[in-house]
Amino acid sequence: MSKTLKIFLAWLLLIGFAVPSPAYSTQFADSGETLRLHWAAKLIPIAFSNSLLKPNPYIKPDSDIQGAIERSLEAWEKAADIKFQVSWTDKQTISPTGKSGDGVSLVTIAQTPENLLMFGEDANTVSARTRIFFNRKGYINEADIVLNPYEQFSTDGSFGTFDFEATLIHEIGHLLGLDHSSVTGATMHEHQGKNGVYNLPAFSSRTLAEDDLAGIRAIYGASSAEDDCCGTLAGKLSQAGGKGAKNFQVWAEEAESGRLAAGVLTNADGVYRVEGLQSGQYRVYTQDFGGEIGKSFSVEELGAVNIVTGKNQTISKKLKSSTKDFDVRYVGFNAQVSELAVPVNGGKSYLIYVGGKNLDSNIVSIGFNSPYISVTPKSLTDHKYGGDISVISFEVNVAPETPLGEYSFFIKSESGAAEFAVGSLTVETFVNSWNSHLLSLRD
Ligand SMILES: [Zn+2]
């Protein structure tokens, strides 16, 4: 096999939300972010339009729509102290924008004028959108979901279609008050791939990540089955000059397994707050999110923390603000790079790609904090990509007993600067049957 593998950027579509913004974060009714959007009652009514079940060009025939709906709702119910009250309706069209809607929280795929208006010029870039109505106190009284009828959905992994379940579970997260997550691999991450990215079905988002679970527990509290939840980690990060470290990613990983627990972004003042954490030991890190080479800052470990149910822990720090001489933008698999996490299975080895700027296997090294995942020594290989994007690959070995969930790897340069690809590898139950072919690559 040739060493100069042609790598291409996998296309991605955004999972739409009317007011795009980053983080695990929750939505707020006010700009000061004091009034968190949430349903007042623990029983949340949701009405599914018959348009989802009638034969239509937007859903592949024989898709398991009922099953996908049930699993999506159950996943959120299991995660937090909420229940859904499900009904079916002939209603097709969501409520237009305004102070209030019609009181029905509708999920629909019907091609009606009002539904199509949700997408506007984004009809080819967004798979679904959610419109939320709330009052001044932050109570949600209606949330409508439109699956984009310009696209096609399926439940069997059909190439080129969106996975219905992965899309719906994400939109229900918005309906409940969650915003987008900065964690790659989280169901609430803003990017969704169609089936076929990495030559795999796009099933990863069907499973809620620990980050999604922490987010929903932050709003509604844990479901009654969980007695070791929840604690909070909060603090303020400032840069060398004393200014708040704005738009920094802060994340906690389980100290023992290295599995990602939750990640948030700092606000304009450098303040962050990770709620919904289960009790236990964590390592906490921060890095500049979405910065540029020479301007963005290297990762820093904020320390170890013991989270205790019902307690607040604080880690505040003045950051060293040391700049990075490289940048990580994409991860990849099967000669494609994208902003989607790579799904893997325990007990196998895979060839993983990382793309960005100034990535050179002579200068950088790659590793995992998890004792379950290792990088094969000397497996780093440079690939031609073109433009100013550089791509390197490496082989990872995932131990059979690796707990399901998201893991991060770090890239470190000779200068000591480092960056984490946060949550970029997701250990899944659905089968990724590809294996690495490292030996032939080395020939
Ligand atoms: Zn979204």
C-alpha cells in the first residue's frame, strides 16, 4: 500500500438549532445567563406528527421510526429526572415565530411552508431544527422539531442518508434545554455526519455521551436510580495579563479510566461551571478553543479533583498562556478526516488520522491518558493532503475491557506545547469491523 494515501475531508452537516452557540451548555432566557431554560414540570408532553409514519420521500421505506422514537426518549428519561408524555397527531406544521406557540410540542417532517421556513438558505446544510418558546422566567412551554424534508432519513445505516435516531435524540436534547457541546463525540455536538462518513454508519450519536448526561443532569437533576450524583466543579481562568480566559474549553476526565466526563466553555470573563458530575476522582484540563496558530494557547492541566455529591469544588487559575506552534482541526478514519469522533470497539486496533496545521511526525508525538488505549510506537506516518492542511496517522490499540464512552488523545510538539482532541475517539457497541493494516503501510 502506498504511503501517500489520498485523504479527503468528509462532508458534514450541522444539526440545526435556531440560536447556534457552543459548549456542553444549557440554554438561557437572558444574556447574563442566570435563567436556564427548562420545563417546569417533570412530565413533558411531546406530540409526533403522523407525517413521520406515512410513506414519504424523506424517510427510507421500512425504517424503524417507532423504535427510534422510543429509544431516543428513553435515553433522556434514563439520564435525568424527567418523563415524556407521548401522543400522535395529524398536525403537520410547527408554530410560527412569535411570543407563544399553539401549546403543542410537535415533531414533524411534513413539507409545509412554515416547516420549510425553518431552514431558509440552510436547506442543504442542516438536518433538523428546533424552535423553543419560553417565558421570561426561563420556563419552556413549547418546543417544535422539524426534520429537514429536503433530506432523507433512515434507520439502517443506508449510505448518504441521515440516521433518524441520531438526529432525533439530538433535537430532543434541544427541546429539553440543552445547547451544543464543544465535546467531539457528544450527541449534542453541532456536527452530524451522514451515514458513510469514514465508511461507517453514523450511529455514534444514538448513544448519549457522559458529557450529554452531565448536561441534562445539570438542568433536571439525576434520575432517581443514580444515588452518586451530582457534584459541581467551577472556577475562573485568567490569562497572564489578568484578563479572563474567554472561550477556553474546560473538561474533566475520570482519573482511573481516562474516559471523558464532561466539558464546557468559559464565558467572556473566563468563568466556567461543570455541573452534573458523578462523585469520583477526575483530572481537569483546559485549552484555548478555536484559536489560531501562534495565538492559541497550549493545554494546561488544572489539577485533580474529588467530586462529592451535593458539593461544589473550585479550581481557579492564572494560565501560563504559552502559545502553540501547531493546530489540531480534524480527526479521521478510513482516509477521511472530519470533525466527527471516530467510533471504535474494544479488543481491536485502528488506524486513526489527525489533521491540522504544522503536524509533522518528526516533531509531534501522540498519546492517551487512558490505560485502556495505547498508540503503537513508531506508527506515526505523514500523509499528503494539499493546501496548508497536514495529516498524520497512527495506530491505536483499544483494550477489550475499555469502558464505553469518549476518550481524548493529545498531540505534543518538541517545544512542549500540547493540544487534546477532546472526545475524538468513542468506544461503541455497534461494530466498526475495520482493522488497521499497519504492517502493509510500513512496507
Ligand atoms: Zn443542534
